[in-house]
Amino acid sequence: GGVRRLRESLRGMSKDVALAAISSPLIFAMGDVMAQRMETTRCQNEKEEGERLEFKAASLNLERTMVVGSQGLLLNGLMLPVFYRGLDHWFGDTTKQANWRMGVAKKILATQVVYMPVSTALFLLVTPLLEVLVGTAGRRGGGGAVS
């Protein structure tokens, strides 16, 4: 029945989790580096209109980038593959369905309605806590991950 189908859907998941656990922190961290660059440029443009700002690696808040990267590990590396396997359990494997478009639409809707609000709330709540733990809160660029 249902328990056997759930076990089958969770089998072999370690590969998915491992791939997501490696790639997600890197993608989140790259996004934070780009956000810090844009924040620095915006702040400089507000001060000196028309003068171009050179972004220096030394001005990068690495602690903040590590905090945001760790969120990638938590939210997309660990939680998202499990959520996707749950969708396969509830809606079936869409690659094996004749009417796969409806299955895909249901999974997209479930992701937007269930997973995204939870992951966004966790990001907004956990990031400031992690920033306090590593001491980046209040420093230039420290709290900008969630602003």
C-alpha cells in the first residue's frame, strides 16, 4: 500500500540529497555575492552620482555569504529533495503518466502553495539568527541578506 510506495519513493534519495547539498549552498552564496555587489553599488551611487564604484573582494562580507550559503544547504539541499519525493508519493511519478501535464501542474501548484511560503519564512527567520551567531548582524552588509 501507501507505506510501501513511500519507501520505494525514498529509496535512492541519497544521490539527490548529496547533489542538492553540494550545489545549493554554492548557488545561494553566489547570489549573495551578487546582492552584496548591487548593495555596494547602490549605496555608492546614492553618495556620488555618476561616479563608478569598484567592487573589491575585501569589501565582501564572507560571514554573511556563509550564512546565506548555509540556508541553501538547509532549504534546497536537505528539505527540497524530500519535499519533491513526497510529491512523487502523493501525485505519482509524472514521467510515467500518460497525462503528465496535469501531474506536473499539481506539483508546481503544491510547491508554490506549500513549500515556498515555508522556505521563505524559514529563510527570513533563520538568517538573522545565524547572523547573530556568527557575529555579522549590524556590520556593513551584515543584515542585508533579508532586507
